[in-house]
Amino acid sequence: MTTPPALDRVNVTHEWGVLKEAVVGRVIDFQVPERIGAGLPGVLDFVPESTRRDLPRWAGRLWSEADPDGYGRAVEQADGLARFLTGRGVAVHRPRELTELELGAYGSEGDRFSMQTFVRDPMIVVGDHVIESALRLPARFKERFGLRPVFAEAVARGARYSVMPPPPPYRTTEVPGATGPFLEGGDVLVLGRDILVGCGRGGTASDRAGARWLAELLGDGYRVRAVPLSEAVIHLDDGLTAVREGLAVVCREQYPEGVPDPVADWELIDVSLSDAVNLLAGNSLVLGPGEVVVDTRLTDLAEALTARDVTVHTLPFDAVTPFAGGFRCAHHPLVREPEPGAT
């Protein structure tokens, strides 16, 4: 954990506030479950095409053994993101490694698969409220444990802290019919008092019960809006980045009922569903109003943003995105400097 001598109170009011402090995920090795040798279950249809091709061939093996080059580059790219942010003066926290007991938690299917890369999902920050969320995929239940030291430190600085009811154990094949509430950070966008919550038709992440839970927690001062999503994606932020007020990157195809308000009235830069799923083109890291980090492969997007006076930084992330997460997924802000007069 790398922190400056003094830290501001936890506060996130807008997606585009200047990033001052964040958690950045780490890449850990994992064993691909043996059962995947027969093919990925349909509940994982949202993963990129390359992953659907590779994982069945890696069944029963450690990632580092099955794909040493990809594993090594993924470690370096996640660590490189942390170094980049630290170099800009952002206070960076990393989740601690899981213990052997924690890795075996919720192991109802006899595997120890886990990731700690996409810290966006097991936590949510709205204002000064830190929320330990309820993840839907069984293999992800245990991610909360590595973040609890970060939560405790935030509480010590005055943050409010809430824990969603953890779901009961169930098999991966039972995910679509599992009983919530479920709420994942990749589905939550903070736009001042408007909070968007993606609710996917594939039933693999947040649900309407999770959106209602959040609305009740935050109270009448917020407008929590459930946003239907295509079953082709897992999270709202697969295809939505609020670059600054009035400008967003959007994958229109992932919204069966249209781009949600209030973003629908903004200037929109379009990305395709294929690029949103396979390259996480709609999933960027916002450093501040009109300043973003995007994948080096997304040259057209970088040019479109630059043409709109956005400062664009590019970093490699091609070894990370095959696991269905991009730059927004790989970090979670704890402190964003609010815009003057923002409410």
C-alpha cells in the first residue's frame, strides 16, 4: 500500500472528478477449473472471444503454466497502471493477497479460482460512503477479503461503511436464478445525485433488488436509476465512460431501451459492441474532467477523444482485458476532487 503522509476524507461525487486516491487491482495466479475443459458455461457468454477459446485448453492448469507470457504481461500491466497513477501523485492502495483459507472460501464446486484484478466490483463509493458489495459469480465472492484493510483504513478517516448481505453458496450453473440482492461496482456510475445501476438481462451481475437496496441505503437525496443491459455484456461500464460533464464514450448496442438519462443528452462517442466486449473500448480510467487513460490498441477512440480536447494517455492492457475488465474495472476511486459548486 502506497500512501502520502496525509490523505483526504473519502469522497466520490462524480465519475470525472480529479482522481486523488484509488485502489488498483493486482494480478494473481490461479488454476483454471477442470470442469471448464468441457467449455465455458453459458453464464459466461460475456467474456471476450479469445478467453472463450483459451480457457478450455488450460483446464486444470495454472495460468502461469498454461500461458506464461500472458500471465507475466498481465502482472506487469496491472503494476504499470499502479506506477502510472503513483507517478501522477495519486495515492494508490492494492488489495492484499488472499490467504489459503480465503482462497478456499465458497468453494462449492471444488475449485480455488479467484482474481483480484478488478477491484471496481467488490466495492462501491458514493460520496463518503464505502460499500462492500455482493458479487454474483461464486468464484468472485471471496474478493472482498483482500480489500477489507482498505475499508478499515477508510473508516478510520471518517468514511461510512456498509456491507451488503452476502449471497448463499450456489453453483455457477445456478447463477441466473440466484436470489439477490446483487450489486457490483462495474454497474454503478456516480453522476452527482444521479446514480445509474446496470441490470443485465444475462443475470450474471447486479439486479433490480440490488438497485433498490442501494436506493434505500443512500436515501432521498439520490436518484438511483436501474438501467437494463444486453445479455452480451456483464456490466454497465463495459460500454459507458463519463469523460466529463456533457461528454461520454458509449456502446449504444448494450442498452436495449436506449442510452440512459442523463447521459442520453450528452455528446456521445460511439464504440461497437464487439469492441466493448473484446477490447473493453467503453471502459476507460478518468483522471479528471477531460483527461483519460485508454488502451494503446484503441487508436480510433484516442483520436476521437483528442478531437474533442480530451487529454489522452495510452497504456498497454491487452493481457488484462481478456478476463472481461478494462481500466475502469481495474481501479476504484476513494477520493475524487469535486467540481466547484457540484451537488
